[in-house]
Amino acid sequence: MNIDGATQVGRIATEHPISTRVFARYGIDYCCGGGVPLAEACESRGLDAERVVEEIQRELGPHAGAEERWGDAPLPDLVAHILLTYHQPLKEELPRLEAMARKVLQVHQDKEPEMLTELLSVYLGIKADLEPHMEKEEQILFPMIQRGQGFLADGPVAVMREEHEVVGLALKRLREITNDYEVPPRACNTWRALWHGLAALEESLHEHIHLENNVLFPRALGD
Ligand SMILES: [Fe+2]
Ligand SMILES: [Fe+2]
């Protein structure tokens, strides 16, 4: 596959999962925003598309072919992978980050009151969206896919895609509020750990949503 500025971000991530390291490095959304050409995604983040292509090529070099490919794995294996790698850790991580965000706001309210208040409220929105979202995937959609009835799941898939979109926008907002997770000089350890945890949450959600939107759902629906 030839990668250049015209290639869609989501296609690059599907064909070469290792490219998502570069996307994560630059905060490029390849799951919900995956439908746009790379050049456009770079422009909206003020990045030089040629340099990003070069970095992707570098990542591909020694690893090409060794990465896990979910494009042709059996669908029940892909569902099991999503549950184990993303859903289970998220259920522990979401309350942990909430406690940290509350603590940082409580202790440092005097330093950055507006930013920390908005951060907590956007974060709580993400958490309140994701918990029932995963429940619906686990109780309704994934069992249909595992029974081989994914082709009947147009409705649930459309709802899941919309919910992914909402979470994707909220993650973007968190990145803006935190100035790309730049740690303020006066930040305490909990504050630092919160920034690190939120950046890791974003990285893992981008991978998670990408696998659902661009690999699992199209395959289950038989697109
Ligand atoms: Fe999920
Ligand atoms: Fe999902």
C-alpha cells in the first residue's frame, strides 16, 4: 500500500496498525476522524504531512508484517481481543481517573480553576457515555456478532458509531483544554499522573474505536 497525503487516515491504520503509534504521537484521530485524507488531518493539527508520512514509513520498516492483523482473524477472536485489551482495563481505569481528576481540582482549584473544572466535567461526560456504551456492546451487539448475526446489526452499529463520535469529540476537547497534555510547571505528582493517564486513555480509546469502527463493524455487517 502506497501512503501519501491523499490516503485516508483510517485505511492506513487498518492496513498498518503500527502507524497508529505515529497518529498517537501527534494526537491524530484515526478512528472517528479516520475518513479524512492524511494531508487534511495533518493540516488541522498544524503538522507537516510529508514528515508524518516519513515517520510512518520509519515505523513500518523493521516491523512490517510482524504486527497483528485483524482484517482476516475470525470475528469471535477479534471480539475477545477487544474485551480483554480495552473493555476490561477501561472499567478499572475510568473510576481511577475520576478520583484523580477530583483530587487535582480540589487541591489546585486556586491555580487553574476554570481549566480543572471544565476538565472534570468533560471527563465525567466521557465516563458517563462509555460505561453504558460498553454494556450495550457486551450485552447486545457483540453476542450478535459472535452468533454470526452481525449482518442484522445495522441499527445497533449505527448507534455505537454515533456514541464513538461523541467520545472522540470529548477527547479532542480534553486535548485542547490541557494544551496537548503539557504538564504545567507547578503540577504536583497526582496532576502529572492524571495528564499521563488521560493521554494513555486517549491512545487506547483511539485504538479501541478504530478496531470497532473500521475493522469489526464493517466485517460483521459484511460490507
Ligand atoms: Fe468497545
Ligand atoms: Fe465502542
